[in-house]
Amino acid sequence: MTYANTFDRNNAIFVFLIGALPAVAGSAISFLLGVAYVWAIISLVLGRFPFRLTRGDVYLCVTFTAFVAAVLATALIGENRAAIPAYTYWLLPFLSVWVIIPRLRASPGVDFLHCFIVGAAIGAIGGMLVGLAQVVVFDVRPAGGAGNAAIYGMMSLCLAVTAGLNINHGERNFRLLALAGLMAGLAAVILSLTRGVAMAAAPAMLLLLAYAPRAWRFSTRVAIIMLALVIVVLYAAADLLQLRAIETLEEVQRVLAGGSSENIGERLRLWAAGIKAIGESPIWGHGVQNRMSEVARHLAGDGLPIQAFTHAHNAFISSMLDGGVIVLAAVLAVLAVPTLIAWRAPPGPRHRKRLFLAAQVALVYATCGLSQIMFKHDIMDSFFIFTAVLVASSVASGGVDPEPAGQDGAKTS
């Protein structure tokens, strides 16, 4: 693909890297987003591109800003106010939407959706290879480049379903890359041994199948190759998978018998303690700086050790601990607004792809968030923020969704 100028090319590379790096290099996407944030501010001040936002862009920016304001306001209501800066600096990237959207809008001829989806496919494949190497060489639970197995699994699932959006591309190579990225991402989810993410993969796959139900037809040879690769991955991780299955069964048995366990039982403890703490302040919570101290206060009575968790292993409980129904409503709005923007976008060749990208990422975050972290982690925050930016900025400002460049026989830009 060729570009009209260096500005367009740099934007395309940036979008591609955000899609390609989450599972391979983890926090590299947070660094890229931070650099883009600062540079966009400087560029706007210098007049290198116009500050242009559509109505949908403003909806997104205001929603993200309201989320930041809700967390800060409820933190101020709570105790331990001196700790607020240390517990709220992670909110700054959510304000980057105000300046990064105009930067991408300054390159209207670039099909950023395609760049992102191709990047996700390559990133899913790379992430799976890194995870597989960690299993085979070091015989450890893989974390890819994310530094955490659960984050690695969640990013791999996001990349898998994002890669799958090219399954109906006009060019066969991109369709095969989409399939390879999907299979690799799902294999990485299995390698991560993160049960909550594995369960979230089922509804995500159903949504992906609904995106283009007629496109999932491949030759017998391709199907055999892909199946063989999956079998190789599963065989390489067979010992870890077997151990994880045994641990799960043992944990379930202990919990059903009224005992506790390191993972499932500990989550149940956190949820019960979190709900008790929420009951004491359901409207504005306890402040993000007091989240786990409030949980620990309710955990102290059962005689079991209190682990050094930073969240309640349920994003919605964590949100209500931070700011009650105020922050919970803000979180739900943040999850929903990209999909709403995509739904209301003008009809065109990219409408369905944009809509399913927004819906899939929101679904993965919401379902994984039932047992894992969702926001307040740099990789998770950065990926969601950028996906929202991409969805909003890919909606044409003139009310007409142009034919995407370089796809389905269209010319490249």
C-alpha cells in the first residue's frame, strides 16, 4: 500500500503497531499511545493538522472524560485523599481521545481499520509463537510479552477476533491471514491457561461467526493445515493443560465442600467481601484509593491469609468499590459508546466491520471482566482506548463512508 505523504504513512504504521504488539510486546502499546498523545498535542499547537471532531467523536470524548471525572470525584469523597494521585494517574490516557482522533482524521485516505486488523492478525501469530516458546523452552505458564498470563490471554483473544474480521476480504491472502490470526490467537488463549478468558472466547466466537457466516468456507487442505497446527500447539502444552485441568477439578471440589482454594475460592472470597463493602456505600463507593483496603477489612474475619491483590477479580465489583453506581454507570458507558457510534455511522462498505470490531472488543472486555481485570491496567486501557479512537475516527466526517482503499478490488491509497 502506498501513501500520499509521510504523515499518512506514520499514522498507518502507528495503527498497525498498536494492533501487532499487545501480545508480543505488551506495554509497548502504552508507550506508543503516550508518545502519540504528547506529539498530537504539540502538533495541534503548531497547527500541523486541524482540531476536527464530528458529533460522534465528541460523544466518545465526553463519555471518556465523564468516566475520568467520575473516578476522580468519588475518590475525593472518600478517605485517604493524599493517595489519590498515585491511584489515578492511569486515567490520563482516557483523555488522549481528544487529540488522537483529530490526528487520524487528518489522514482521510488511509484505511486504518484494515491496517489495524492486519496488525492484529500478525500480532496474534507472533504472540502465540512467543507463548509456545515459553512453554517448550522454559516449561512455564506463558505470558507472552505482556508480563502476565491473564493479560496475555485477554489480549490474544482481542487480537484473534479482530483478525477474524478480514475473513471476507476480497483478497485470498488476507482471508488466509485472518484465519491464521484467529487460530493463533485462540491457541494463545489456551496456552495462557486463563479459564475466565477461555470461557469468554465462546460468546466472542459466536459474534464473529455472525459477522460473516458465509465466509467461513475453506478448502479441505487449508482446514487440515490449520487443524494440524492447533494439534501441535496443544501437544506442546499438554503437560501444563493437564495440570491446569486437575487443579481446576480439585479447586471445584474443595469449594463445593465448603473450603477455599488459591484461585476459584479466592475469587469467591473477594467477591463476597467486595459486595459487603459496596453495601456500605453503594452510591459513590469508597474511592479508588481505598478499593482493596475496604475489601481487606471484610476479608479479615474469615481467618484466611489476605493476598496482595490490586483488584477484586471482577471489574464491575471493582468499579462499584471505587465509585458506586456512579462509576459503574460511567464504565458501562465507556464500554458501550464505541459500539453506539459504529451503529449510528452512515452505511457503507466499512460499516459492518467497524460495528463488529467495537462490539467484539467490548464483549471480550465485559466477559473477561467478570473474573479478571478490565481497566486500570496500562495494556488493557491502551488497547481499548485506541480501538475506540479507531472506531470513531474511521467514520467519515462528511456523512459518506468511502470505499476502503486496498480492499475488495479498490485502489490503494
